[in-house]
Amino acid sequence: MKPPLILLGVSRSGTTLLRVILDRSPGIAIPDESFFVPLLARRHGRTIDADRFLEDVARVPTICAWGLRVEDIAPRVWSGMPTAEAVAAIFEAEAERAGKPRWGDKTPMYMRHVTLLERLFPAAQYVHLIRDGRDAAASFLEIPRGTYTRTWAHPRSPAQFACLWRKEVRSARGLGGRVGADRYHEVRYEQLVADPAQTMATICAFATIPFEEEMLQYAGALDVSAKPHQQRLLHAPTAGVRSWRRDMSAADVASFEDVAGDLLDELGYDVTSSASSVRARAARATYDTRLAAWNTTSSLVQRSPLWRRRHPRLSA
């Protein structure tokens, strides 16, 4: 298959909207968030033992939720195969089932793992969707409890979300600088919802996949009844649904800008207050330490035998 198309974006930046539209192209299959790429990469190193790899595949909830079975993947993998190719084989099986010639992925968590993606998929293309971080923060902090697992690295304030937003956007843009314009395309969420047809046509041209106007007619074609945080997908793209000027207090705006105002300004977004470099550095350092501790703990657990005990087989 062709190299993958990976959608990058901080949580609540509109990547689900982008995924839904692109997945309606006949040229690519982009399923729901995968979550398993860092997990399998950590557990299997550079090459796989096929039996052990498939034993893990049978325990991954996402793969089961996609409707894939171990026997759909088994013919595509063999012992000694590079782990990156084995991981890609899972996506290829899903794309083939959908009758598509190419696969993609959209998992905002991978914004913490762009160097891993770069190593695993050296020919991948990337579309990075950037949204005003204050709008993303307002949306993120309103997500109902229980929607997804909250770790102790989960941002709980505008300032903490600003740390995450700044770190991840800069990381993805750094990737773009390394791989070049043929493989990295940056687009703004505000542009996507204001002019979806032209924006999507440009993205599809970058990715060399077909663009059809019908791709934008997704409203009413999706079941989001179990996803309270995705109810906007019941409607066509609409500008101005979220506005930090309306939805955030002046104090929350100031705390976000204190941490990430430099990047907002660099990206051309209006900044309403001056930042304190001392407070900003302290906030970013504290959040970086907590996030690094979580990533280290998560990596150790995923590599250990404990992971299998916590994840029973889901597929025969």
C-alpha cells in the first residue's frame, strides 16, 4: 500500500471532523483513534515474534472495536518482520476491508510521539490541524467526566492545557521542518470550518487522494450517540461555534496566554495580554516534569507482563 497519511493535532482541535471527511474519500481509510501504535512499538522492539505479536493484537480494544480479527491480520505478519511493518499491517487490513488503497490515522495522543511516528513510518505524510489554543482549551476543559480516561498528566486548567498545546504544536511543527513540504501540510481549523470545500480540496491534493463534494455531506450519516463530545458532527462545519472571547473568563485567557502567548502570536492569533516569562517557564517546567513521569510510568507498564494480565483476550 501507499505510505500512510497521519493527521496531527492537539486534542479538541477539530481532527475528528477532518478524519470523518477524509475517510469518506475513496482514496483512504482513516478509522477511529487507534491508541495502539506506541504500545506495540514498546512491547516488540524492532522486530516481532509473530505469535507473541498476534497474542497482543487479540488484546487491543481498538482493534476489536474496528471489527478486525486476529485471522485478518495473521497472514500479513511473520516472525522477524520489522515491528513498524507489522503495525502497518493492522491498518492495511482495515483499509483493505473498507476497499481503500491507503490507510491513515488520527490519534491526538500521538502528538506526544511524533519522533516515534517519524521512525516507524519514514515515508508517511502528515496533515497538522492547528486551532486557536484558547478555543481548544475551552472545549477540552468542558468534556464530561467519564468520556475518556483521565491520567494524572491530564490538564485540569487553562494554564496546564496551554503547556500541552504549546509543547505539542511546536513538536509537530518541528517534525514538519524535518520532513519538508512534500510530507507535511499545515492547516488551520478556522480555515477548515470557514471554507471546507476549498480547504479539503487542498488537503486532498497534497495527499494525492480524490476529493469529492459528497465527502462534506457527513452530517446525519454518523452514529455519535455514544460520544457526547462529538455531537457537532451531527451538523455541517460551522464557523464560530466556539469562541474563547465569549466562553472563557478574562483570568483564564490571561493564564493561557501567560504560558503560550508567544506561540499564539507566532501563529498570527490575537493576544490580549502580556506574558510573564518567569511564570511561563515555571508552569511549563512543572507540566513537562509531570508529563515525562506519566510517559515513563506508562511505558514501563506497557512493556511489563502486567499489561497482559490487565488486558484479557478480546478476539479468538
